[in-house]
Amino acid sequence: MTAITSGLLLLASPSAHAQQAPASPAESDPATLGWMEGSPPPPEKRVLFRDGGHLQFPKTRWAFAHLRELMPTAVIARGGERVSALPKALRTDLDSVTFTPLGRSGTMTWSQAFEDVYGDAVLVLHKGRIVYERYSGVMKPDQPHIAFSVTKSYFGTLAEILIAEGKIDEQAPVSRYVPELASSGFGDATVRQVLDMTTGIAFSEDYTDPNADIARFSLAVGAVPAPRGYTGPLSAYDYLLTIAKKGSHGEGFTYRSANTEVIGWIIARVTGKRAHEVMSERIWSQIGAEHDGAILVDSAGAPFTAGGLNLTLRDMARFGETMRLGGRFNGRQVVPASVIAKIREGAGKADFAKAGYRTLPGWSYKSQWWVSHNAHGAYMARGIHGQAIYIDPAAEMVIARFASNPQASNVRFDDISLPAYHAVAERLMAKR
């Protein structure tokens, strides 16, 4: 099987990166390379699902902005709401903001950081106004991009809304809502343990191991083409039934995408609607999004709640701004203020520390959000290959970013991203 180098999806053979360093951001620019140009594109310029090309760097730099054309998706409707305003007050000083990457002695600028992480698009909101917006490659304001595990934070928030309304009991076992999972590793886990990823389940999310459970999960949800003779699960629901218990629940944080698929199933079960339809009704149609969203679906039509959202940059920033403003946006209380406060409070730092994230000391994980506990109270949604929503309440700032870094794990470039975000926040606070 092809090796996992993505949190949810399979990428190219490990030898592709072991033999030589990946092409630089400039060398891998998808517009320069001309992927999928022509009618039809010549064979050497095609990006196909059937051969896994949609997940092979540098083709990923085109594919991450066009996955809806290669894989089945469902619409997350924006409804008939008027588009909410994001006034512009563009600044010229942010590109030159400097910071020192973690563990290094030299400095880097915000502009250099965008290039270094293979940025596709980034937007900075300050007090609700766009102060910085940049697109590269094939990205533009109306072009959606895969958000990967940023998706988790949307559905974690949605679950918290239902908890606040009394529709879900966070201390109830998963089996109360999904009896089908009673004999699986999730059966006696509480909803809270699933939300905070403190479940004790047999699920490996080692992106470099071709035999990891995440590889089998990717096949089940249809994220990669199944090899000839494949007889395994053909949907997320079918796969979740096969996950066994390992250890005890509640002993510590371990990042496992399967947890979010359970959250999506619970949302669907208690509402009687597919999770992405609930997302449309409760969040997407309420924030004045410019465009419909889309989400990857498996062969059973179930949405990929662990990582399937495809969004435009400004709409992703709108959700971040909703969170920053205590859930009130577009003239209404979209998310209860109590939900935002609960997320911002975070979870146990000691539980999180057991996971060993070297770039995230003192952080925690709450309701599918990553909480920094820094002096600014920053928290964020994180997706593989560099997708992010970074919310800094003290600086009144939201950063939304899409990227197509050849490395999947954010830990590989957190040393650049995190101090870069904080440096921009400090600049915005200094110029009030």
C-alpha cells in the first residue's frame, strides 16, 4: 500500500521524498507547471484520482484547490442570506513583520513565511476588517480549497451547540446515541472523551506508516482509489464498527481522526439529518457566507467530518470571526457565547502533554480545537499541509490560511507558523 503522509489521505510513495528534496515553492507553483491546462490536458499534465495523482506532490498544489472536481462532494448551502461584509483596510507593513522561528537564531518576515510553508492563500482580519489578503498559484478569492482537519473544529463546535441545547449529553456513552458502536472501542467512551480525543482505541494515525489504521480508514471513506481485490469497509460508518478498544478512555489526549467521524454520526443521529446539512442550517447559512461550501462524502453519502470541507478563504475567515466575537456575527448569535467560552478555556494540559507535541508546549485540545493558553488566549483549527484558522482574542485578530506543504504534519513547520501569527498579532496591537 502507498505510504501515508497525510492525516487522512494517502500521498505518493515515501521514496519520492526520500530520494530528493521537494521542489521549492516557486518550482512547484501549480500555475507555472500548468496542471490540467488544455482541452484535453496532455497526459503528463493531468491530475487524476484513479492513480492517486491528486495526492502526489507537486500535483497537490493544484489538486487541493480542485478536489470537488475529482471526488464526490455534497453541498453545504449558504442559503439566501445576504453576504456579510468584510470591510477592507489593507496595510502595507505586515509583509515586513519579522520574527524568529522556534529553535532558530535568524529572523524571517511574514512574507517569507508564507512562501516557506508553501502558502496558497492567507487572510488577516483585524477588528473585523481585512488588513491583509494574499493568493498564489491557482488560488483566488472565489476558489475553494480543501480545509482538511480544520473541518474538525466546525463539527466540534456544532456538537457543542447541540450539547448547550440539551440535545446531546456530553457525559453519556457513545452507545446511547449510536447503539451500533456498542461493541466497538467507542461503545463505553463518553461523548466528551470523543470530542476531546481522550478515547482509548486501537487506531494509529502515523502518517508515515503504510500499515497504519489511518491508511485503512482512507480506503473506507473513498479518499484514495481502492486496490484491485479490496474487500474492506466501504464507508466511514462500516469502518468505525471495526475499531477495537485499546487501554482506557480518559487517560490522555491522542489525535485520532476516527473520533470526529463518531461526532458526525452522533450529530446525524440526534438531529435526523446528515451532519453537513445541520452545518448548513446552524452555521453556514447564518454567517452570510459568500459561497456554498462543499464536503467530501463516502460511498454511503456520509460527509467526511474529519477532514472534508472545501471552502473559500474569506468564508473560512468569517467562521473564525464568529468565534472571535463570542459567537455573535452577521447580526445574530450564531454560536452560544457559553460554547465559545468553554472552548477557549481548553482542557487538561497534562493530558495533552502525553501526546508529546514538541512545538505545542502548554497547549490543550478541547472540542476539536487546539488551545494555546498563551498570554493572548489564542486558539486555532489546524489541518494537515498547513490549513489553519488562528484566533487571537487579545489582538482582535483572525488569520485564515490555506497551504499545500509537501509535509503533512503541522509540527514540521509550526516553528515558522506559530511565531509568525504571534508577530502579526503584536504588530496589530502596537498600531491601535
